[in-house]
Amino acid sequence: MTRSFAALLGVLLLVAATGTAAEAQSKPATQSEVVSTPPSSAFASLSQGNKRIAAALFEAQTKTGAVTPMTLEEIAQERVSGRKWGDVFQAMKAQGLIEAETLGQVLGRYDRARHSKS
């Protein structure tokens, strides 16, 4: 008797869950559900790893020179717009903003500086 009751209860729960899922899928999306608000900044929308790279590139910029350094937001926007970090690095290097030879050097120096401060 208890097995049949447990089986019946399981079937009822399964049917109820399936009906709820079907009902939720058939509901049309309203305009407010479709539109999402964009993040307040490009940097805020980056993952933690991408934030690390953007910050490393930002801090690696030479502080002297005729070229105006890029802001952290401008660097992040390059990534958000679809550019790869290697391409962003090469463009900054070509503009004379960064003296490092590789992106790996930039990240290594950034990580060492962060760890020495803590």
C-alpha cells in the first residue's frame, strides 16, 4: 500500500511540474521582460579575469609622452566591442602608450605589483 501511494504521489508531482513548466513556456514575454538595462560601464560588465587584464593595461601605460593615456573605461570598451586583448595591447603599444614587449609581461608586472602590496 505504501509503495503504491508513494508511486502515485511521485506521478502527481511529475505531472504538476510538467504542467507548470509548459505553462511558463507558453507565456509571451512582455516588453519590459525583453528589454534589459545595460551595465552602467564597460568595465563593470567585464568578467573578473578581463577586469584584471584591463587594469594591467591601464597601469602599464607610460605616464610621460605626447600621447594621452587611455582611461580604464576606454580600454574596457575595446574589449566589450569585440577586440581581443592581444589586439588592444598591440594598438596601445603602436601608439606608444606601453613599453612592454608582450601582454604577458604586462600581466606579470601587474600581478607582482599587486602581490607585493598585500
